[in-house]
Amino acid sequence: MKTVCDLCPRKCSLGEGQTGFCRARVNRGGIIVCENYGTVTSLALDPIEKKPLRRFYPGTQILSIGSYGCNMDCSFCHNHTIARADSTSVKWETISPEELVTLADAYRPQGNIGVAFTYNEPLIGYEYVLDCAKLLQQAGLKTVLVTNGMVEPERWKRLLPYIDAANIDLKAFTEEGYRALGGELETVMSTISLAQGRMHIELTTLIVPEFNDNDEQMREECRWIASLSKEIPLHLSRFFPRYRMSTANPTPVETMMRLEKIAREHLTYVYLGNI
């Protein structure tokens, strides 16, 4: 008998031992298990601005941790070596929630304020993030997510009380664009809306030529963000050739400047990245 994973809108229907599209959630005895629980492929102490979060404890550091897997498949992914990996195709080590909190606490003298779950898609490791976030909160440390926002609302609501900040990707502002990446715009908009006012949020749109560099699409995106709050920071990041788009051209700087001007007509805080 198959079991449906209810974490994200993909709703993968998995037979015994079968792993979902994300490569991290598996059916074990009729129960969907987080197979990448505590598996760490990347660990670094980063400036908070690198997440990017520009208006959340600027000037501090945050312990950044990544695992493997993702529930989207972006052709321009910068971290595809872990995002499209599974437990057999990448090196990893196990760090328990208790060990992670101890490690984060030890970095306080270097300016560390907590832990950022990043690099791959953290929410496919939902159970690990939740367990760690609860312990980090008890220890007086911050929990940050860098996420694509592709999570079912009920799961997201359960996590919200334990998350202090998130940078959420808003990869395009059309359903067609999201379908091309294996995602769902409506779900991501819901994730952003539910987070607004309950944690600090900033948004990132990677500007990819001939994909989402349209003026009107940027206007619609920024109007929608402003309908939630004009104070939500938006990061417009310049595309460079990666993954299945390794032969594409980088986004022209002129395009970035033009879209920044449009965004500033609607939002208070707009930042350009990779310029």
C-alpha cells in the first residue's frame, strides 16, 4: 500500500521503501520518514547578510547548515550538487539537534546569533528543523530559514512559532514559471503571507534572462508584496551560468538596474545582489 507525503504540494505517493521527488523523504512501514534527519553536507559560520538578510541583526554571524535534497528542480540551481543529491551520492555526517545547539552556542564569542538552515531546501528535513528550532529557542539562539517556501500551510503553521527569520525565494510571479521549476506559486505566496507579521522575512528573486526579467511581471510581484507590507525587503539577485544553464549569458547589469527601479516604486527596501 502506498502512503502520501503531506509535507509539500507535490503529495508524492510512495510505496514501501520508495523515496519522494525530494530524495529525502521515504516510506518506511507505511510512515513517511525524514531520511536526511541530522545529515549534514555543509557547515559554515557566515555573515547574516550572506543569507541574504540585510535587516535582521546586521553585522552578526550565523552558523549555516545544509543537508541534501530539494522538492524543486531549478535549471539554474547554484547548489545542485547537494540539492539534487541523495544519501548515496554525497558525503555527509550526522549532527543531532543537541549537538547542533552546543556547536552554535560555542560560536557566540565570534558573534554567532543562532543557526541558519540553508544551502539545500531545509523544509524537506522538516522534523529535524523543528526539533532543532525548539532547542535553539530554549537556548536563546535564533533560527533562520533560507527556503523555497514549497510547504503545505498546516505544516508551516506548526513551525512558525519557532522561526525567527526567513529568506524566502520568490522565483517568478506566474504559475507557468513555477511549473517549469517543479513548484507552485500559490503555495509560495501562502507561505509568505502566513509568515508576514509572525517572523522577520526577506524575499529573493533571482533574475534570469528570458524567464522572469519582464517589467510587468516585476511590477505585479512588487505590488503583491506591497499589499502585505511595503517594508518587506526584496533582494534582486543577478543570474550567472549554472547547472543546466551553464552556457547561458549572465543577466545584463542594465536589466538589474531597470528592475530595481520598478521595485523601488512599490517597496521601501530593494537590494541588488551579484552585481
